[in-house]
Amino acid sequence: MATINWKKLRKAVFSKTVYRGTASIAVLLALWELGRWLRMPILGAAPAPSEVIFLLREIVFAPDFWENWSASFKRVLTGFVAAQIIGIPLGLAMAINRVARDTAFPVLEIMRPIPPLAWVPASIIFWPTTESSIAFVIFLGAFFTVVLNVLGGARDIDVRYLRAARSLGSRPQDIFFKIVLPATLPSIFTGMAVGMGITWEVVVAAEMIAGKSGLGYLTWSSYVGGNYPLIVIGMISIGIAGYVSSSLIRLTGKLAAPWQRLF
Amino acid sequence: MTSFSTPKPLSHPASDSFSLSATDRFRHAARRFLSSPGPYLGLTGIVSLLLFWYLTTELFALPRFSKLPGPVAVWTEFTSRNPTYGTSLFSPEYYKHILWSSWRVAQAFFWATILGVPLGLLMGWQRKIRDYVFPVVELLRPIPVLAWVPLAILMIPGREAPIIFLAFLAAFFATTLNTFLGVESIDESYFRAARCLGSKPRDVFLRVVFPGSMPYIFTGMQIGVGVAWFSLVAAEMVSGEHGLGFLIWDSYVLSQYPVVVIAMVTLGVVGYLYSAIIRLVGRMLMRWTVRTGG
Amino acid sequence: MAAESQQYSSGGAISIRNVTKVYDPDGVNVLAVDNCSLDIAPGEFCVVVGPSGCGKTTLLNAIAGFHDISSGEIHLDGKLLCRAGLTPEPGADRIVVFQNGALFPWYTVLQNVTYGPEVQGRTKNEAKGAAMSLLSEFGLADIADHYPGELSSGMRRRVEIARALINDPRVLLLDEPFRAMDALTKGVVHEFLLQAYDRVKKTVFFITHDLEEALFLGTKVVIMTTRPAKVKTVINVDFPRPRSFRLRSSQRYLELKEMVFDAVHEEAAKAFAAGERELA
């Protein structure tokens, strides 16, 4: 419906929930500011919100700041896209082919418990450039999540749909493209969203450990260089970047699987 | 007095299951497992992986691959009584690193559970608490835990506490949010039934909210311990003196490459054991979900 | 009479006077119950029949104390229970058996039955003793240590009825409790419920959309209109008790069924048309 339900909107904006949420965030910020100026133990060591805002006014006009953004985004995108390109077909193949599943699943299960960041040194040794080694670690971070989600989603398809499709006279390729693929779509996007979260975790750490640019590097080098408010700006930037990335995936998922909204 | 002429209970799981002894049933299951192609294919997969590793790094020593330590080199080092780089099954150093990391994760996990489970339960149970706490959690959650590394070092005194804090933070979010989801997942009719039967708020909390969200709590704890290991490795790499993450990074810097692999595999095994233990405890505490299956 | 068998209190007269309930989700008013009046005598088995979604459950929820009403009054044993702006606390004097069942899956059958007495302050041993004697009286003692997830749906409903009755409530409120059951199971649970009723003689407020069920179980059958719910007809069903399943093939039963079927069908057709309109 095109008309806006004003009563509903007003209820949503001026609700107790919004009021309470705003209040608790405001109190937290005030406490943090106060803690800084009163030199309280733990809070006092962190840069105050006012310092952060002061620096933020300058930094949004600095081009190097935005270069860090794009550097991180590029790395995330490379590793993430690679993980999808390899992971989704592998997951689907494992779902429909028993031999592929029985062969590959134990290998994945053995590799999965190793945290992606433990791969950083091995990756640096193997890959010729720092950039490619970081991208590889990011790839690993997203890869296992993607494969397991796709596999789980495709295996969970209600057997009645498959039987219905077969009794309606589908050929195997029809079953794959018209049943398995659309039915797995929501899980594919869930896997992507979770994978995206891990990806940002990994990129930040990898940049801190081995990077020369990017938001993780920015945060770490501000610490090393003693520019403490910049640490917080780096953290907030990473938070926003990660949030935007997963929101985009969720939005795409909603558009790609419109029938999901009915449930 | 007329007694109830109700027919015998319809379902009797104890009596209508096969009257096989536990060992018989185990032997039966094992035979069925071994006569299916699954285990052999799995074995093929794992052997292929090892073979690929061996062929590329050691036998043919392909370009780039040759720099990586091969399986033979790693195995020799790992099982040597007198290891070249000082880390093997027989060196106390190895166990010291494992203990350091395990101890840190255990502390982080302990605090995340002690604080996260009650917070999640209260958030799900009392609207007021959720209204105040949830926005803060949602505001902080998009920031990756590892982005906290510099701030943690800055804010928290000591060498050990910041590392534990990072692992704690990761586990805390997972535990709190899953517990919260667990309370949300409890069907409204259980709350209504509890109130009908005369429950006081305390009874609702202890007898409905807590047991009802148990499955989610354990999922949260399992995810929590996983992300705690994930974060710990990074924290130890950046600023550790001990622990498996430190061992990986230190061996890399010192070019003791086989040790890198030993530490990686050890991390995988220890991390797996942690989550397996939680799963086991969960299953023991929640017999009702296990028996419900099917 | 066995000495240890539980003593049941009397009482439980419900008087519903001009009750109206308006829901206000998203700023759009929905009239669920419209000026509904009904009197239920103590110990009467009252069955309310109406098409799905007609507002019967709204009435039950108001008696149970899950939400308030917009106007009118509900009395229990002459005491004001519920009016606009006054929502009663749910309590053990009015126990609900829910549509999809609400046995706590994390407690065994015995623990579910002892729940009420325990939270009302009786000791664990007392509660357990009372529960065990009730369970064996109802033929459920064998499954005391099973979890609800291990039981069939018919078994679960029986346990749920036992869980309600151990608290000696004044009114038993049943919200389409046998909805998703197959006919055979339903028959068995119906007999169980009738036996339990004959024993305890509690006031029963039973909601269903199944006319046959209503005639077989009830002393008084109230047929509701489609939304907004109003009382359309009240039928006194005077079949003698104890009733058995053979009643369903008796001449008198078939006649009665014939008589009320038209009334119900008319409402069902209206509700179906309204549902079509809502979706359009």
C-alpha cells in the first residue's frame, strides 16, 4: 500500500522503546566522556567522545582516510567473491551428489576448526604478494561458512517438493534449476551474510598483522603512533563498513527470494 | 468406585523399541556404517588432501609450494624426541603453549557465560531491560571484535587481561544474543500456562524462561567458544608472549615453518575438543530434546 | 469412595454480560466480540462453537486473564472478574488447556503435573504424592517419567488435563484442544475428558469449531456468529451421562445434529466469504 499509516509511524517513533534506547546510549556516552575527564581507571584510558568528534570533523576531508576504506573494501570483495564462486557450486555439488559429499565433507570438517587467522603466516609464505596472501585468508574465512550453508540449505529441502516436481514430469536439470536452486537461495544468502561478518573480522586482523593500508591498518597504526582518537574512528569505520556490507547482502537476498517475505 | 477405564498408554518408547542390548545395537550400527561407502569415500578425501600436500611440497617441490613445510617434515618434527626447532610431542614447551591458550579461552568463556546468559535471559524476559540494553548491544556488535585490539591494549592494564578481554568479548556477544533469541523462541502459551498454574515471576524465570531457552544457550556457548578461539589467535599473534597464536607467529618470524603447521593443527584439534565438550554437556543436561527427536 | 482420592470443590458460575472487544493493531480497529452475553452454571459443560477466527478465543482469553475487554463485565461466582480497564491476573482457579498444547517439554509428565502445586507453595513431597495418585487414577502412572516429546498427541492432552485438574480449579478452559487430531485419537480423548468431567464436575468452557464434538461433549452448546462474535443460538443437550461413543449413532443425536448444522453452516459460509474479502 502506498499510503503511509501515520498513526502507526507515530507509534513507532515516539514509543517507549525508542526513548529508552536513546536514553541508555546517551548515558553511556556521557559516562565515557566523564570517565575521561575524571581520569577513571579503565574508561579514562580511552579517548573521549568529544575528542573523537573533534578529530572526525577534520578527517572526513582527508583523502588518505578514504583510501583506507577503499583498500579494505577491495580486499573484502576479492576474497569474498572468490569464496562464493568456489563455495556455492561446491556446496550444491555436495548436496546433490552423494560421492562428492562423502568425499569432501570430512576434509572440510577437518580444516574448519583451524581459525582463519592461523593461516596468515602460511599464506604469507606461499603467496607472492602481501595483497594476495591477505585475500587468501579472507577467502578461507568466508569459504567454509558458504559451503556448509549451501549444503545444509539444499539438503533441508522438503522432500515433498522434490516428489511433486518429479510427479509433474521434471527432468533432472529441471529439478536442479527449478527446485533445488531456488529452494537453496535463502540459505545461500544466509551463508553470504554470515560469511561477510567473518570476512570483516579477518580483514581487520590481517591488516593489523601484515597490512600497509586499510581500516585495520589505520586502527593499529594510530595506536602505534599514539593518535588515540583515530583508533575509535577506525573502529567505527570498520563497524559501519561491515554493517553496510551485510545490509546490502540481506537486501539482495530479500529481492532475490521475494516469497520468503510471506513467512 | 468406578476406576478409569482409560486404555493403556498409546506410546511406550521404552517397551516398543527393539529389545537389543546396548552393545548389540552398537555392533549393529558399526556394521551398517562400515558396509556403506561413506567412510571409505571420506578416507579417500582425507588421503587425497595429504597426498596433494606431500606431492606439491615435497616430492615434486613445485614452485611456491616448495616453501611450505611438507607433511613428512612436519611429522618428523612433531614426533621427534629431539626436535630441530624445539617443539614436538615430547617437548614441554608444546604443552605449555596449549595450556596458556586453553586457560585464556576458559577464562574468557567463563566470564562470557556468567555474564552473557543472565543478561540474555533478562533481556528476553523483561521488556524494560531489553529496551535499555539491546540498542547498546546492537550498536557495538557490528564492530569486529578484532578491531578492539588496540583499544583493549590501551584501556585494560596488564598483558594478559587485554587478550582475555578480546576472547571474552567475542564469546559474550554470541552467548548473550543467542540466549536472548532463546527466550524469544519460547512459545507464548508456555508463559500463559505457567501463569494459569499460579506461578510467581520467580517461578516463570526459573522454570520456564531458563529451561525453555536452554537449547539456544548451548548453541550460543558453542558458537561463543568458537569465536573466542578465533579472536584469541589474533590477539596472541599481535601481542602475546605464550599460546598457540603466538607460537604460530613466532615460528613464522624465526622461519621455523614446520612448527607453524604443528601449531595450526593443534589449534584445530583443541578448538574442536572445546566445542565437543560443550555439545556433550548440553546433551546431558537437555535429555528432553534428545528423546523428543522423531 | 477411596479415601485418598482428591476432593473437588464446587463453584464456577460464569456470567458474561454484554462483552465487547475491539482490537487495535496498527491503528485499524477490529471488532472481535460484539455485545456477547452468556451464563454458565456451576459444573456445566459449556461448548462454544463457531467458525475459525470468529472471536471465541478472545472470550476465553478474557476469562483466563490474558487480555482485557473493551466493555461489558465477566463475573465468576458472583465476583467481578473482568471489565474494561480491569484485567484479572491469570490464576489457578481458571486453568487453560491450549490449542497446540503447552505441557512444558523440559519437564517430565510427573514434573508437569507437580508444577502447579509446587509453585503454589506445597512441598515437593506433597505435590508428588498428589500427582502420583491423580495420574494413577487417570491411568497415566506408567508414563510419569516420560518427557512430553515422547508421547502421542492424545496422551499429551490427557496429561495436560490432569495437570489442570490437580489444582482443583473452579473452571476448566479448553481452547480447541483436540484440533489437530485424527478421528480415532479424538474419540479416545473425548471419552477420557468425559470420564474426567463426570468425576470432578467442574465448569468447563470448551471452544471448538467441530459441531459433532460439541454435541457429544456438551451440556450446553453455544453457537456463535462469525466475526464479530455474538451468541446466535444456545442449545441444551440433554443426553444422559455418562455418555459413550455409541451416542453418536443414536436417533436423537442425529436429529439434533441435523437441526443445528444449518445454523453453523451459514456462519461458516459467511466467515469464508469474509476471509476471501480480507485477502483481496
